[in-house]
Amino acid sequence: MASPSPSLHSSLTVRHGVCLVAILTVLAYLLLGPTEPTLWRASAIIVLSIGLWATGWLPQWLTALVFFTLCTVASVAPTSTIFEGFASAATWLVFSGLVIGAAIHHTGLGNSLANRVGPRISSSYAVAIVGVVTLGLMMAFVMPSGMGRIVLMVPILITLADHLGYAPGRRGRTGIILGGIMGTFLPTYAILPANVPNTVLMGAAEAVLGEPPTYSGYLLLHFPVLGLLKAILLTGLMLKLYPDTAPTPLSHPGPESASLGRREQALSLLIAIAVVLWFTDSWHGISPAWVGMLAALACLFPGTGLMPGKPMQSLNFEPFLYVAGIVSLGALAHDSGLGDHIAAGVLSLLPLSAAPDWQVFGMLSGLAMTLGTMITLPGVPAVLTPLAPELANITGWSANAVYMTQVIGFSTVLLPYQAPPLIVGLLMAKLSLREAARICLIMAAASIVLLWPLDYLWWQLLGQI
């Protein structure tokens, strides 16, 4: 008799069993328990979903589908609330990022970029680190999807490390690859469409307050400190932790002098137009999501050659479902009244009403950072944004200023598990989670001590608080 498939045994774990029991327990409560109050029924689904997302015991997309199914089966809210995420600009911004990333890979634009960057950063190891961190940060302006950007960047970084002569096992190789991964991750929370928490924040603000932040306004508020200064801080840390000798580039790195092909030129022009429109959204009024979708439609249109013959098969829809689920969870928390109850609990613990502005700034930012360790980063805006109106009344701040403090908190990443794209990048590059955790912890401490006070002063200068 043939033995059972080992892959089947390895995929059925105790954790999956615990998740299944939890799901069935909540389902039984929803179907057999009291129909009122709706708050408790919605809370049961929200707590289950956040627990599954926080532990990562089920795939994120599957948890999103569990959320949608339980909400619909139990009729805990109107359909418009349950599926709010699919109407959110944040979700479609993620989709457009997935398409643009696939197009960059299909056309070979990513490889061309690696061939052109290599010779320009080979003069010294310090220049190489500055180059890859800068490349990662600049990619965030071009590609509005953290997961897609990581998937694209890792092969480029590995190619660059090989080209510069840093073999596996050398500190320089770890510095080049990890520096690029962190460069396209930690400072990019200061760019609106660059990471899932940012886009969830945009969707949650739209659902709760009726108006999402603009690209340019968000960039002005956050990029000088949380983007530029954090990138400089990261560069110095990488040079300190992973010192190495100067690069020894390969004599024949590849056709970096060759001109771009027709498809690469077309995609480059399309991305350049999209970037210009993202930067000027406060002038023309078109949401970054729909700018991204226009670019995605151009990529997907038959005959352009920017995507494979069956383009939808080349896309990974997991981030799309995840963001739709997390935005819908935030809408349900707001509409069910759970947000108000959480606000009451938060206010009982934090003396926000009597505190000076700098303490309010620190407490709200710290709350977002701490919450990110429990529900992962994309869950922070889903939970906290519904509290913004109530917290604004208590603190005397504007609702915009209150929910923008979340960016300071969720951009201060304590451990890699909080951010799925970071984990994906580390696994792709075969880097140690321990190395990444060390970077995250040191950067978090430096951010709290150095960048948070500077950010507070920057907000005051802008008149935000």
C-alpha cells in the first residue's frame, strides 16, 4: 500500500486544527446564540479575524474569506459594510501594484535596472550600501505595492551582490541584500501607496471620515523625517553592522549599455506618467488608486505586450483579498459601535485630555506601535482609524492629525513577523530572521529616541498640531 503523501501530513497541523475549532465555535455562536446585541456578534468575528491574522496560523487571504463568509452567513451588518473593502480605493491600489509589478518582471525592466545600477555603485562598499537603500526607497515611488516591490527587488539585489563580487557568506552580501530590502520597506511608510498599512489607512479614513488623505499632503507630512532621515539612519546602521571591503565587480556584468527594448521603454514611460499623476493628485483630484488602475489597464490591454498572454494567471491575488478583508473589518468595527467601546477603554488608560501635545503625540504613536505587535501592521489602521473622531474630541486635535499619528507607530517596526512583505523578502533571499529582527529593533529604538521628537517638531512647523 502506498504511503500517504508527506506533503499532506506536513500541511495538516495542530495550529490548523485550533483555527478550525475557533472558526466553528464562532459560527455556532452566530447561528445558535442570541441575535442581539449586534455588537457582540460583530465583535466575535472581529476578534477571531484579528487573532488569525496576528498568529498567521492561516494564510491571510483565507482569513479574509472566513471574515466575509461569517459576516454574510450571520447577517451581522449590511452587505455594503461587509464588502466595504472591495469598494475601497486601497484595495484597487494594491491590485494595480500587482499588475505593474508583473509587467516590470515580464518586460525585463527589472533586470535592465540591475544592469544599469551595478556599475554606478561599485566604487566602494559605502557607495554600494547607499545605492541599494536609495534604490529601494525610489522603487516605492514607482511601484505602489510593498509585496510586489519586495518580490521584484530581491532578485535585483541578489544580481547586484553577485555583480559586485560579494559571494554567499560575506557580510557585504548580507549588507547589500538586507539593506535593499529594508530600504524598500522601513522608510517607505512615508509614501502613501507604498505599503499595505498605508493603503488600509487610506481606505479606513475614506470609510470612517469620508475623505482619504492626498498623496502630496501625506508625503509632505511624513517623508522628510520618516522617509528621508530614516533612510539615512538605516544606511549608517547597515555600514556599522555589516562592514566589508570594496566591491570587485565582474568584468562582464551584462548588457548595461544596451538600449531598452520597445516594451521596456513603453512601460518606463507609463510608470513615469503614473508617478507624475501621483505627485500632483492634490491638483487634479484623481485618487492614487485610480491613477494606478489606469496604468494597470494600460498594461493589461491586449496587444501591448506588457503582460503575459494570460495576465490574470500571473498575478498573486492574496494581498488583494487581504486588504479587502482588513478594510471591511475596520468598517464593521466602526458601524457596529465596537470602535466607540474600544475608544472608551483606551481613554480610560491614556490621560489624553489633560496631556500636553507632545505627550499626546507620543501616546498615540506608541499605541499604534504597540498594537502592531499584536495584530500585525495592516490591522493597526483598521482598528484605530474608527477611533479618530472620538479621540479628536478628547484631545482637541483634528481627526486628520489623530489618525496620521498611526503612521509614526506602524512605521516603527519592532519585529519582522509584523510585516508579511518583509518575511517574504527574507525567505526569498534566504536571510536570517534573526538578522532582520536585530535591524528592526535597533531602528525602532533609534526612531523613538531621534525621529519621533524631530517628527513632532516637523508637525508643529507645518501647523498640523
